[in-house]
Amino acid sequence: MTLLTGVAGAVAGLLAGVVLFGGLAVTVARLPASRRPVRLVLVSLVARAAVVGGLLVASARLGPGPLVVALVALLAVRTVLIRRAAEAVPAAADPDGGGSWT
């Protein structure tokens, strides 16, 4: 794996994570106002899967190293977005009174 393919894998993974989890957040936020929630969920799922799948396949074509880097970057985006979501939930909304999801 060269530096260029490693960076390409990282960029693909970051973009995949933002599309996958950011798109999921947008979908969930739009569900209450949706007239056709099933259609919204299915279209969102197919679109996000196509983009993420394409990015991961492109990383895999560069070799196993860039694919691993892409997957690690995708999980890093997931971790950041989960922490942001946990901070956005007020402690009063937690029935246990704590702030932890674990």
C-alpha cells in the first residue's frame, strides 16, 4: 500500500461514513413528517447502500490495505456521530438519570 492509496482509502471511508450515518440521521429526522415513511426508509436504505458499497468496492480494487483503512475511517465517523448524538440527548430524557449509553 502506498501513501496515495492509503489516503484514497481513508477519504473513501470518511465519505462512506458520512453518507451512511449522516443519511440515516436525516432519514430518521424526516420520518415523523413523512406521508410515506416506508418508502422514505427504503429509498434511503438503497441509496446509502449503493453509495457506501461503491466506495468500499473502489477501495477494495486498490488493494486490501486501502480497504482496511476505509473500514477504519468509516467506523471512526460512526464513533464521532454516536458521541455527538449522545451529547445532544439531555440527561433528563434518560430514564436511569445517567448520561451513558453503555
